[in-house]
Amino acid sequence: MTVANAIPYEPSLEHPEDNEDQVRRELIETLRSISETTFANSGHALRSVHAKSHALLVVE
């Protein structure tokens, strides 16, 4: 998709998936586990993952 044919965001385009709450809970649990493991191994509160390294995608 090029900038010329990009669709501008508007709230009516967003529709939560049926299992979005479950996915959110599992993602929080996984990231928290990574954070706790990182702290336990290093003794420091470090960022456990890069902020832009995770995403959820739906592909047609």
C-alpha cells in the first residue's frame, strides 16, 4: 500500500475480535513473566523486550 492509496484511520474502522480480551490477558501474562524473569536474573528493573518488537496482525 502506498501513501497515495492509504486509508486514513477513523474509529468506525476498528472492530474488536471476539477473543480480544483473552488475547490481551495472555499477552499481559507473557510480558509480565518475561519482566519477572529478567528481574530475577539481573536484579535490575530492565525493559524485558523492545517496545516495538511485538504486534498482532490479521492477514488475508
